[in-house]
Amino acid sequence: MVRRTSLIDIDRIRENLVSLIRIPSVTGQEDAAVSHIANWLQRFDAEIAYWNDGIASLQRDPRYPGHEVERAWAPVVVGVLRGEQPGPSVLLTGHVDVVPPGDYDHWHDEPFSGLARGDRIFGCGASDMKAGLVAAMAVFEAFAESGRNFPGRLIFAAVPAEEDSGLGTLAAIRGGWHADAAIIPEPTLGPEGIPQLVIAHAGAMSLRIRITGKSAHASKRLQGESALDHFLTVYHAMREHERALNAGETHPLMAGHRLPYATNVGTIQGGLWSSSVMDSLEAQVRVGVTLDETIQQAEARFRSSIMAAIGDDPWLRAHPPEVHLLASGFGSAQIREDHPLVTSLAEATEEEFRQTAPITGMPYGCDMAGWVRLAGVPTVVYGPGEIELAHAPNESVSLEATYRVARTLVKATERLLETDVAELRLHPDGEASSAGTSGEGRDDSDCRPSDQGGDR
């Protein structure tokens, strides 16, 4: 039998990565990238599902995580390879969307160039996470080209909207897709060039905070109430709450981070005229969610801390800040360290990199929480990109790292497909709660999305 790792071709990885980077799939504009991947899947003898889940339908779903970018639908594509023997379903999934490149003057080259310099491939989304997506594509291709002499099923899913709360993963789950184990190749490459094995991550939610002031002529500023001044009171309360929250973290996978649960003010808008006291201000804030709380608990915790902190301010007591949830994602997630997903990837990393994969937690949120909490699918994060380069000018990724991660994922997937389904199920001890249970995923012979999958 052909060794599947020998079918991982670095030149094809380069070609696929450059092609995908050159599609400017900014969040909300992912159709072309998903279509590109759907066309790529047509090369193989695979079952394919490709559909759009309408935003109106998604918003009616009680699991709707919110969204910040205008869109009409969420495009999703899924490919399936069925083995000759029964066994578990293993899912490799990633997002196609990227954050906007920002000021082009900060880029050395056109942001969507896919330019190569030595081992590095440059472009918006190269690290987060088109390299990881291409590594998963290489794994799917290796299994497709090596015949069906394997147990279970290999599922590949490309989703949109991860950068905008995880709407794409919800669309995939609504389409009926589940698995017994999932790997998300988000950027986890460590400083030593070894991918870290992420088994836990913080959550995040986006809030809009509106502060009311009182306008007055600037020359009579003391007759007014500056919304900016009062926002600074709220801002200092947020900072103190952030400090206390992080100081109290004891989880060994999170306590090592300088700031496991960050609060960040991303935008501020207010005022109408330089000669008028600012009568209102609106800020959008990102707030971290701890491993042991839900989004609802985190929102309640944040609100109560702010309200308690402004109790001594007469104006804010009479005119309390308005706090509205914009997007919540799916919160935090974790699985136990001895789960077969973790041990399979650890063993495969040892073989490929000749070093031990560091097992860790991360302060950022991602689609892992969606699969764990909504579908009950045990999930880990393991990929070739570097989080330090994500969302930044001149983003790049190592081609060699992408190639070696793809080889590692092949070995780990082979191990997982040989694992008993019962061993893969989530257990309540030490793992995030979920709304569903893991299973063998869809078994529709035509692989169409279910009726709740939205527009088709």
C-alpha cells in the first residue's frame, strides 16, 4: 500500500496556497474562495456538499452567535471520503475568511500577492489560516489518491465567517455535519518551529457600550457633561476588572499567558463638533471569556463589574452605560489531555518533527468552541501558521512548516481512523459542556445539506 505521507507534495502545497491567498476573501466576501475549493474537490472521487445558509435563517437559530459584517448568506463546502470498513469520522476544517489588510502603505507588497521569498509565502491570511486550510487539503488529497483502504470517513469542510463570530461553523453544523473527532489547523507554530497542540482556548465576545453626556458650548465646558470623560471612568473600570480576572486565573494551560483574557477597546466614535462638549460616545469592546464560564455568564460578570465600579459617580449612576452584545462566538472550549486526538497528534509530531509537541491553551477564540459546544465533537487546534503574524501587515507563513504539518496530520488522521468510536467521545470531566453529542456525522448517500441548512 502507498504511504500517504509520500503523496504530500510541497509544490502542490505551494500552488494551492498561492492560489488561495490571491483570492481576497475578506470576511463577508468569501464566495469566491469557497467556490475555488469546491472546484478543487471536483478533482477527486469524493462526495461534495456546497450550499449557502441564508443570514435570516441563521439569525433565527437559537445558537446564532451574532455577526458584525453585512452578508446575505454563509457559503460552506464539504468533501467526504468513505473508507472500505466501518470506523469513526474525522473532520479537518478551517475558515477561508481573512481580516481586512488595513493600510496598504504598511505592506511591502500587494496584500494578496502570494509572493514567495525563500521559504516564506506572503499575503493577507497566509498564516491565519490559509496555510492550515491548504495543509488540510493536502491530507484530503493524499487519502483520495491512495484508495479507500481505510476505516471510517474523512471529512473536509471549508467555512466562512470565523473572523466574524463563527457563523460559518454554525452553518456547517446546521447543515447536519458532525464527526467523532476534529482538527482545526489554525496557526499554532511555536518559537522553536514546532506546532503547539492547543487543547483549550479562551472565548471572546464583542460589546457595544454607549455613554450619554450633556452638550454645552466648549467655552462653558463645565456646564456640560463630557461623554468622553465619563467613558474614561468606565474604561478604567474595565481595565481593573481585566486585571483582577486574569490575576485570579489558576488553570495551568492559561495561567502561563501574560494576559489570557484580554479586554480591548477596538473603536470609539463620539461628538459632533470641536466647539461642543461631547454629548454621546459609542465604543466597541472585545471581552475575554474564561474556560469555566459561558458567554451569558461572562456578559453578566462584565456588566456587574462595570455597574459596581461607577456607583460613586453621580452622573453615571443617573445615566448608566448602555451595553449591547454584538457578537458572542461560541465561548471557550477545552478537551482532556489524554484524549486520543491529543495523543495521536503528539505521537505524529514526534515522528515528523523529532520533538515533543507542547500542549497548551490559547487566549484567542476560534471555531473549536463551536464544534465542542454545539455539536459535541472533540476538537483540537494544530496548524502551521504563527499567531504573532496574524492580522498584521506583511503576514507570511513557512512553506516547509505547512508541508510538515500536512504530513503530521496524515499520520494523526490514520491513527484516529483506527480508534474505536467510543474512545473518542467527550467526557464531562475537564471538558466544555456541549449542546449535542458526537456521532458518525451525516450518512446521507447524496451528501446534501439538511433542510435547516438554509438557502441552497
